[in-house]
Amino acid sequence: MLLTCKAYDIDAAVASIAPAVAPTGYVLPFLNGIAHIDVLNERFGRGRVLGGTAKIQATITPSGAIRQFNDWRTLTFGEQSGELTERVKTLAALFEAAKGVEVFAVTDIVQRMWEKLVHLSTAAAMTCLMRANVGEIVRSPHGRDLFLDQLRCGAAIAAANGHAPSAAFMKSWEETFSQPDSQYSTSMLRDIERGGQTEVEHILGFMLDKALKAQITCNTLLLAYTSVKAFEQRRAAGRLP
């Protein structure tokens, strides 16, 4: 069973799919963040829940059409235990039969999910706080320094939870968050710009909670979380422009 809902719909989605998951079946979630894994483990059991990440940048336009912003099209998944099981191999073969999709069955999916959360929380914190894309922020005075500081803060949070990002990961995203011509933005910013619901708790709230528990100071993360939560209050009160 593939699960691809927004994080704020996780409880309703689990209730909806649970009757359709066979006793021998399993769930493969492609959601932002990592907090949903605990929800799924509790409902289905850890052995029936895979970990997964999707690398894609797309949005639904007001007309209902899906617009993809670049050529990202990668699915990565695996067992939480780190085993390369037959069901993972079989699933990878099924995905590989689809044209235009990059597929990776891995033995370190939890590590990769943490690394993606470091990248995503950095990008979401900065783009939502500044209401701008990566290039616009980098071209601003001190923008690049703030970006890299938040990236390292996220890496420290992951390390405190046993999943320090690799040197290659850090180098790659340091380069990405230093590009003055980048158009890269985040779905959370697009949600804010259209006045929609956000995944702030699942991404920024989760990381902030982990930072506080580890006594790691992340002021940019704190500011971004507070900014989006203030937006949500205005949205709930019907006071958006």
C-alpha cells in the first residue's frame, strides 16, 4: 500500500487505508519528514512499514494541472531494519518498469530520511521566513551565511538523534544553498502563498522539538516556525489578504 498524503492528513489517511491492508501486506509512505513513521509503526507494526523518500518538485496549479518544476523524479525506499528483503527487491523491480522514474532500494533508509529532513527543514525554514526562493535569499546580504548556518544546525539535530549527515550530503546541499541563480523553493512556501494549510508541525515543529530536547540553539528555525504558526492563526481567523 502506497501512502502519499500530506502530513496533516496522516491520521485520516491511516484510518482510511487500514481496512484495505492485508495481514501480510505492508505500507510504503512517501511523505515529507519522518514523524509519520511512528504513527504507522503504532498502527501496523514496525515490520509492516517501509521507509521512503521522493525527490520531486511539483505543485497543483489553480486549474488542477500538475506542474513539475525540474527533472527530479527519484524514489528511494527500504526496510527500517536495514535488510534488503525480497519484498523490497520485488517492489523496486515494479517501479523500474515504469518509464522516467529513478528507483533506489537501499539498506539505510532511516539515515536517508533524516538527511532529507535536514535538507527540507533548512529549505522550508529559510524560504518561508524570507518569503523568497533560494536564489533571491542567496543574492541578499548575509543570505547564504544564514542558509548554511541553518543547514549545519539541522545536521547537528540529526547527529544528536544518531543520524549525522554524510560529508557528501553536506557538500551537495551547501552548494545548492549557495547558488545565486537558483529558482528552488519549497511546497511549504507555496502553501503559504496560496493561503493553504502547511506541514509546519511535521517538518519545522518536529526539528525544533528535537533541537530543544538536545539543547541545540537554532534561532533561524525558531523564527521560521513562529512565523508559519502566526500565519496559520491569521489563516484560521480569515485575515489573509
